[in-house]
Amino acid sequence: MPITTLSGLVAVALYLISLTLQGQAIKARSARTKTQGKVLITGLAAVLAHGISAWSLIARTDGYHFGVTEISTLIFAVIALFAIISSARRPLGNLIIGVFPFAALVIVLSLIIDSNYPAQPIDAGIASHILLSIVAYSLFTLAAVQAAFLAFQNYQLRHKHAASVIKRFPPLQDMERLLFELIWVAQGLLSLGIIAGFVFVEDLGAQGLPHKMFFSVLAWIVFAVLLWGRHQLGWRGNTAIRGTLAGFICLLLGFYGSKFVLEFIL
């Protein structure tokens, strides 16, 4: 069995085990305590196997393949890693519940869907642009997941399900604090990624790049306004949720919109 398939299947199994353990912990006790060690260890093992599978899909003898499925599985490996790190630092195991199912699904899709995206050689400058973009996108995705949990938490509280929310979710203040920490770090990385793109990408008019750049800059503006509003006006709650999701949608359109059209339609 190829290493890509073997490591991918191992990662899926470990993600499901970690997900089950975390689900049992949330069901059995308060989510305000630390994430269990066995959940974190199983999750880290899953990320390691996931990373091996993703890298073997991307780095091949003829160059680097950055098709939709290849880049998606790499991004979700990074997202899963940050979800584990965040859960280890704070009682935020809900991120594992939100991320691990999608990570497992993306691995399965990467193993069954062949990409026709051509291989590309990359130098150090382009590699830095790609790395910064992937990490920034991963953190913004994690922020979007966190915003979705915040929206659910607010909905439950408004509909008088406070007891269930208090038992199973961390305090709103902690949830919002992590949300903006993620956005601050991701915004810095996105800024560097955009700068690296302008500096190192030789042909900015290449197919799909203007579309990506437009939506990346638009997302940067949305998140910059959101961070300014948080700092100057104390934005929180639904305003923070809507701003986070709006910026994430811009990134989603910029990255996957052009990639999907170029790879599967044109």
C-alpha cells in the first residue's frame, strides 16, 4: 500500500478515535476543564500521519502539486495542529469537535479524487509566500470555526438554554478572546503573505492570480476593520461573528473560487 494511502487511512482512524474521546468528555463533564491528554496525544498522532499523507501528495518527482485536493489536505493538517495547540492551552475542546471531522473527510477526498493540476517548481521566495498563505488561511479557518461556535452559543443563550451552554462550552469571554487572538496572528501572516506575493511572484497577471489577490486584499481590509472596531469600539458578539465570517468568505472565494474554476471547469 502506498505511503500516501496508508498514512491517510491511519490519520482518519486516529482523528475519529480522538473525536470520539472528546465527544465523550464533553457529554460527561464540563467543557471548562482542560482537554484530556489522550485526546491531545491521539490528535497529534493523527496530525503527524495526516502531514505525511499530505506532503507525499504534494511533493512528487515531477515537482510540487498544488491542486484543490492536495492543498486542502495540507491546510487541514495545519488547522488540526492549531486546534490541538489551542485546546492544550485552554479548555476549548470544541475546536476539535469542529475541525477533526472535516480533516478526516478531506483526507478521504484527497485519496479518491485525482487532480490534474500541473506540477510546479518553486524557489525559496515562492515557498515563503505559499507557507505564509497556508498558515494564515488555516488560522482564519480556525477563527471561522470559533465564530460558528460563538454564534451557536449566543443562540442557545437567547433561547433560554443557558444551563446546557454553561456546562458544555467555555465562557463567552474566553471564546471571544481566542477568536481575536487567532485573527490578530492570522492577519499579520496574511499581510506578510500578500507582500511576499507582490515581491516574489513574477507574473501577477497569470491566470487566476488577479482574482486571488483581489479577494485576499479584500479579506485583509475586512479583518483590519474588524480588529480596529474591536480595539477602538469594543466590538464583540454578533458583530465579531459576522465580521469574521465575512472576511473568511472573501478568502474562500479568492482561494477556492479561482482554483476550482481553473482545475475542474476550464
